[in-house]
Amino acid sequence: MKVVKMVREFEDGQLHAPKEIPKEIQMIKEEELPPPSSGGVGVVGGVPGGQSGGQLGGVIGGIVSATPVAAPPPPPPPPKPETPKRINVGGSVQAARAISRPQPVYPQLARQARISGTVRLEAVIDETGKITDLKVISGHPLLVQAALDAVKQWRYQPTVLNNTAVQVATTIDVNFTLSQ
């Protein structure tokens, strides 16, 4: 048997024409196909055990197999909406309703200096209606401590969402005005 060298040139994954013409060209002879099976069942190039009239190069068992296939499981039920741990007041959420709201004591030094204004605080009202996590956003330094002391004592009606008490993040304004 004589070995025939095939000349192929690949560059960057693509087949290109040879750069020079070979001196000898050998003829390659492929083996003959086997004779068709007796009875005329199947097609040339078909799959052994295939059906008469089947698809050329078909798959054993075809697309629809004789083996039963179980239906896919149903999708899981949608998750229940989770009640948030803390919501922000605003939009369609109503402001918390105060039950007890002692007024701040006007600082004597601020009164003497005739300082008035608003102290804005950021607060979290917990599930029981108590003020937690109180932070100053803005306000005159002489008025801030009096506002903090007063707001720490405030109590609110618990905010309920989906029949569950939740924390509420809100801003609280404490106004200090000098009476004439």
C-alpha cells in the first residue's frame, strides 16, 4: 500500500491554497460502499436498525423514542411577599401617629441669645412604637441636645404592614420658637 501525502495549508484556522504546485499528484481511491441490505429496508447511509423511509443520517430510536419520558416537574410556587423589616415614610406610606409627644425644654442659653429654628432628626420607630437610632440631620448646635432629649421620650402607634408590625425610618422636625 502506498501512503499518499495530502497537501493542505491552514493559516489562522482557515484552509488556503498551496503556495506551490506539487510535482506529482496521486489519485485517492475511496473504498466502495457495501451493497444495500436485503429486503430494501433503510437507506444508504442510514443507521443500522433504522426504519424504512427514515431520515438519512437519522438517530437510533428517532426523535420520538419508544421509551416513555416523564413530564417535567411543575414550576415551584411563587414566593410569598416578604414583609420588609424597615420601611421609609413617604409616597403611599402614611406617617407614624404619635401617642405621646413631650415638648422640648428650650435651652436657657439659646433663649438668652434669642436663637430659634428647626432641628431636623432622622429616626427609626421600632415595632413597638419606640424611637431608636436617632441621628441629627441639621439644626443649631444650642438646640440639638434639647431636641434629642425630647424626641427620645416620644411614643408612636406601631406601624402595621400586611398585619405585621414593622420598623419605620422617618425624619422628625422639632421647632423652637421664641414667644413674645
